[in-house]
Amino acid sequence: MKVKVGVVQATPVFFDINKTIDKIDAIVVDCAKKGCQFLLFPESFIPGYPRKFTFGASIGLRTDAGRDLYKTYWQNSLQIPGPELSRLEQIARENGVYLAIGVTERDALNGSLYCTLVYISPTDGYMGKHQKIKPTGVERLVWAEGTGKDSLRTFDTAIGRIGGLICWENYMPLARMRIYQQAPQLYLAPTADARPSWPATLQHIACEGRCYVLGCNQFFTRSDYPEAYQQFLEDDETILSRGGSAIVSPQGEFIAGPLWDEEGVLIADLDLDEVLKSKLDFDVIGHYSRPDLFVFNAGAV
């Protein structure tokens, strides 16, 4: 089976959930006209990855201004379920495209935020989500640890089995193995990591998991921050995130990208039979595993 996928390297309308969804709508419409059946958007595309923000916090100190900023961030984050999610479902349905979108998710009950990857079907609507189980470094100030229950999973769809992890979760071997054990054909790796070394991570996952890997990042410049937030940046900073999005084959070869220093959509036709063929000489959960020596309890959570 062949499937046409797109990896969206774009800039959100920072801290504005409705205008960012407007941009998602325009991108999906354009890519649907080009035949895309699936689109991946970056980590925290809604409402934007808050790079360099401190939220007025240091050890033993929080400020009123930082709390106000957190409130703004929370108000522009995605609630599940909620009207903004319903709109995303409508966009997927009207264009016949599967969507996986990195969002900051707000919990209306407890007030916490989570870094989340939302999965949406054009026929069935919201399928489920993956919450980041371990935010990195100071991300933990604003993102709670996600639950693994019903989150570390793949989704069987008409265009193949889809699943993945967010950013540096992909450096957690047991988290990767949890996804591998469900035999993903499209492994998603949205990120905020724009280092030159990140594409090698995508290649490693492809070779290890013997699956297509879709890596996705935002492109972000100083001018994309509203004036009120530019105080958090150094005077000489211009490009805040170079991107580096890519699509990698089950043999670890770049099919598209890496894309640097600009917005764009990487589009590729993928043959899912290549996933099966690549397992002739390596299958991490099959003939190249040693369950008699290594025990992994996939049902632990």
C-alpha cells in the first residue's frame, strides 16, 4: 500500500490558538489538493513552543507577571474535548486528511498543561492522544508529566499503523520499545530540537524500528514573537528554531529533507511494503530480539 504524507515545518501564530488553527486550515486545504492523506505538525504548534520563556520563575521565587503569562498560555492551549478540537476534526473531515498535531493541552479540571500529540481521523474524528511522559529540563515548569496509560500506543488506520513520541522522549530506549512492540509503519517524532544532530536521531529510529520516520519542527524567527515577548531574547538572536524536519525510510535514508531555515511542507509517497521488506535482516521485536534474555513488560502501564 502506498500513502502520500506531508511533514509541516511552519510557524504558528504565537500564543493565539484560533489564528493558529486558521493557519492549520489553510495548510491542510493546500496539501489535500496535492493529494496528501496524512499531515504531521510540530511539537506544541498550538499555541507555539515558548522558547526562552522563564514564566518569572527561579528557585524559591515566582512573580505575578509570570503567573499572568502562564494564564495567557493556558487560555490559548487546546482543551480535549472542546470547540477548537471540534474545528480540527472538521478540517480533517472536509479535506479527507489524517492529522497529527503537536499541542499544549490544558486540563480544564486541574489547571495543568501537557505537551501532547493529538491524532485526528477524517472519518472518525478524534482518535486519541499521546502526552509527553517526561518534559525536558525547564519544560517541567509548565508541562506536567503525561500519563502512559492509553497514551504510549499506535493507531490502526486506513493509511497504516501510526504512533510515536515527542522530542527527547525518543532518547528513552524503553519508550521507543513500547512503540516498536506495536509495529508502527509511520513513526512520528515532532520536536523542538533544531540542533544539527537531531536528523541523525531520526535515522537511528528508522533503522532500529524498521519503519518510516516523520520528524517535524517549527521554523521560528525573532519577528514571530509579539513585541511584548521579545524581552526574553538576546539582542543578537534572529532565528530561534532552524527547523530540520525530515522524512526517513525504514533503511535510514532521507527521502525528504532535512529542511532548514524556512517554512515548508515535505511531501513524499511512501510504500508501506518497504517496512516489511526492511525486516529481512533486522526486526527489533521479531527475529532480532532475544526474549529469553531480555524481558520487556509492555503492559506495565
